[in-house]
Amino acid sequence: MSYEAVCFDLDRTLCVSTQDAQRVLEAAFESVGCSPFCTHEQLSALVPETPDAFTDLEFHENLFELAATRAGADASVAGALADSYLDVYDPTAVRFRDGAETVLEHARDRTDAVALITNGSRPTQSQKLDALGVADAFDATVFVDPADGVPPKPDPVPFERALSALGTDPGRAIHVGDALYADVAGANAVGMDSAWLATASSEGDEPIHRPTYELSSLDGLSAVL
């Protein structure tokens, strides 16, 4: 079908970090003098189960608390670990995922509007957009924002905000993202089509939330549009 608008997720969809994720995690553990109780891969696997949060710090506190509890470790270190992790993590150390620049241009050419819906705060995600040179590339940008009452995906509010800003009916829009639990579930819930970018980290996942399209790379989106 022909779409009026395309909405994109940011992290691991349009961009990827150039930092070594495991080393960032190890540095956080070392900084607080805590023996590592999880790997980055194990930590990432817990993200879908982590309670929603309005700030990056709160999210990472929840994530480390869950990881510690699952590992039988002292969960009281979660706050210090979150602080340390965010100190080491560099939001500007990002690059485009392969094919992202091309697919953004194609989306602008083939549709009326392009939006960004990201599960990150404006201060953090804006640094990534500036580093990539695409801060002004979107007709609407929706961040998690407690002051504006915007919770993280899969809550319908971020999707509704983007659609409202674009003046687009959900039935004429598609959302592209790498997370079944956040991107696909959230888009499906508001009546948007969804394109799931099945990354290496999601291989073997059972798509509980069924995407309209499953993509092995961003190149596949050009055919959809």
C-alpha cells in the first residue's frame, strides 16, 4: 500500500553505538567497586521486562535492579551503577546503521512526512541526532518527556503525538523499529502498520507482537514504500 508517513525508531534502527557495550558496562561495575553480575547481552535481554521510566537515569536504575535481583546480587547498587554507566556512556559515539541514510531519503521522497519516535530523553537523543547530522531531518520528533506527559513506547501516547503532529491517520502510516515489545506492539495498538527490523540481537525471538513486515535490513523498507 501507499503510505502518507513513516515513523522511525532511533537506537539500533537508524543508528548504532560505536562504543564497546561490554566495556562500558565493565567500566561501570569497576567504578562502583562491584563484581559484575551480568554481561551486556544479559542486561539487554531484560529491557522488555524493565518497568517503564520517564528518565534515562530511572530506566537504568530499574534495569540494574532487575538484573541484580535475577542474578541474586545486591540490588542496592543499582542507583550507583546507573550513574556510573551513564557517565561512561557517550551519546555522541554513534553512526548510521547500514542503509539508514538512504532509507531516510527514500522515505522523504516517497511519503508526505517522516517522524522520529524514540524511547529516550530529549537531552540524550538530541546529541545523537546532532552527531549524525539529522537533527532537522524529521517533520515531527517525539521523545520521552515527563513534563509533557509522554511515556515510553509501547504506550500509545508517543505514536499518537507523532500522528497528530503530522496530521496523518494511523491507517496511512507505518512505524519502523527493532523492538517487538516497544515498536511493533505500540504501533499495532494505535492502528499503524509496523516494520520490524530483525537485528542480530533479536535472532530467534518469537514475534509475539506480529509486525506487518519483517525486515532483515533497512534496505527492505524501500520495497515496502
